Amino acid sequence: MTGSAHTALAPFWSARLGRADLTGLQASTRSGLVRTSLRGDRTWLSGDAVTVIEGDLLTEL
């Protein structure tokens, strides 16, 4: 869930720091850098990722 956390925090810190592009640290056992970039009402994330779970989303019952 680190992507959703950085997506929520990016607008807050971008406004405080006056910058649209930021780099954050995922401080955990699987640490890494997450780059965020605000583009209008969207937050773009980039960085390296590791797949920890896969699944299918069912849209019909």
C-alpha cells in the first residue's frame, strides 16, 4: 500500500515545499525510493517495484 500512501502525501508535501516533483523513501524491510510528480489533479508515481500478490478483478456477478 505504499503507492497509495505516497499518492495521498504528495499533494500535501508539494504544496508545503513548493515543488511538483518529489522523491520519497519507503522505510521498511523492502526499502526503496518512490518518485512522485503532480500533474493537474493526478499524482504520477515511479520507481522500482516488486510483485507480492497477483489476482483477477471480477466486474460481473
